Amino acid sequence: MTEIPDKLFFRIGEVAALLELKTHVLRYWETEFPVLQPVKSRTNQRLYRRKDVETALLIKDLLYRQGFTIAGARQQLLTEEVQPELPLDDTDTNQRLLQDIKADLLRLRRRLTDNTP
């Protein structure tokens, strides 16, 4: 699995390097997958958020590893988005949620301690 650096925004070149793709592939995917919409800076540069990078990783997996067509991958992404979340009283779900929260808090703590003088 690709390790995504702990940053708020990524430029298209950084995302392309992470995914081992050319930048024109990412630009093409933006036209084919409505869920992949990076924000644009004042200088009109694409800025991908972490969620965008994760989405691009998923698209790459669907297309290259699982063998989906563009249309099939688009449909798969839509059906994954529409699926309801599991109820929170499920023990496994609660454990995953707590682990995610803990990881986020540890990442925030590291960021805060790294920035102290």
C-alpha cells in the first residue's frame, strides 16, 4: 500500500509521483470521475487534499489491479459512496472508529510538537 505523507495539500506532480503515473493521467481522471475534483489555487494549480489522493489510489486500483473499465470504475465508486455506513453499535466499527481517532490525534500531536520552538 502506498504511504501518503502527512500534508494538507499535494500538487499534481507529487500525487503523480506517489501513484507512479503521469500528470496527464490524473488530469484525464478528473474529467472521467466526478469524485476526483482537486481545488485550484489562486495561481490555478491543482491542489489535491488527502481524500483526493486516497480517491486517486482507489481509482488506480480499480483500473490497473482489478481490471475495471473507466465506466465500471466510475460506477463502483458511485455505489461505494452510496452504501450506508454500518451502525455505530457494531463492535468492530467502534474499534475502527476509535483507532482512526487515535491515529488522527497522534498525528496532530506530532505536528504540534514538531512546530514548537
